[in-house]
Amino acid sequence: MNSKFIRILIIINGILIPIFILYIFGSIVYEKIEKDEPIDLCNLQMENQNSSKFSIQNSEPIQIPNSEFYYVTVEKKYQRQYGEIDIDIKNSPNMVRQNTINVLFLNKQQSEIGKLLPENGSITSMSVLNRFTENHEEIKQIKNIAYYIATKDTNEDGIIDSADQHYVYLSDLNGKNLKKVTDRKVKKFQWLNQGKEMILTLYKKDDDTDFDYAIYNLETKETRPTEKLNEIE
């Protein structure tokens, strides 16, 4: 009887002891994994986004030629400046940097009188006719500001930036009366006739290698096509 009981205990122990050992080993491994904090894919995505975090900064006030007004650019300042073209906007034909999202306008006391866009967008170019001229007659011809502006996320990447479709706009020297010149994609433009007109180089539909040409009249706000560039020379 005793030997039978002993054999039963040995069998039971032979089953329970390996189970107990596995339990202890498993507990140790689980605790180790918990301390090592395995990689979370969501955290990886957030870390990648952190590299594109930005703060908002303003430029110094810069006077607009032939006016008593000043302007201040509102820009995204990225933690990593990859791809940013940093220019001296005070001494450049382009009056904004590529990460500009809005422009503030100031009076002669440098108090804010308004902003260009009701909602932030992307402004990759801002220019006036004869910005650096010292000729008094040419200075008087400066009556409008031209821009390349994007107000929509056309490439649907979640942000409005320099990669989106920009269009040509015009405003008064105080930023008022902002108006889109054309709904067509513009490769470039040039001031004409003492700033009364603009020549537009327009992309043809679905063709980035062939162009149409048109002349926009700032007074009538009308656009007329032209086939020969020598018509405006």
C-alpha cells in the first residue's frame, strides 16, 4: 500500500514540477519583456512627425516701396531646416521665404492694419515692380503687389505648403483687395507697361512642356490671349 502511494506521489511530482518550472521561467521572461518596452509602430510615426514640427516666427517689418506701409512675413520655422531656401527678403526681388504662410500689413506707426489671407496658406513669392529702383518716376509706378499663393491642399498630403498648386494674385500696397488673376496654372509672369499689365506664361492643359501666353490688364481686370511675345515687346 505504501509503495503504491509513493509511486503515485512520484508520478504527480513528475507532472507538477515541470509545470512549476515552466511557470517560473515564463514569469521571468514576461517581466524582462515588460522592462524592455517593445517598439510601438504608432510611436515610430509620431517620432517621424516630430522631425517636421515647427514654430511660427515673424520677420522684421519691411517697408513697401512707394507707400507708408510695412509688411511682416509669418513663417513656419522647422526644427530641421531640410529644403528651406533662406533668403534675405529685405534685399531680394522675392519678398518672402518659401515657408511663408501669411503676410501682415502695418501702417506707418507699424501698427497692424490687416493680414493678406483670412486663413493661413502658402505664399512662395511676393513682388512689386521696380522694387530697388531709385528713379522717382519708376517708384511712382509701384501700385500693386503680386504673389504666388496656395489656399488649398491640392496634393492631399494633409498640409498646405510649397508643394501645392499656387496661383497668381494681386493686391493693393496695403494688402487689401486681394484678387486671383487667373484660375490657370502659371509658370511665370512679368510686369508690363509701367505696371499696368502683366504677361502670363500659362501651362497648357495636361502639358507641362507647352505654353499659352496672355496679357492681364490691372485696370480693367481683363485677360486677353496673345500668340506672339513680340506683341508686348
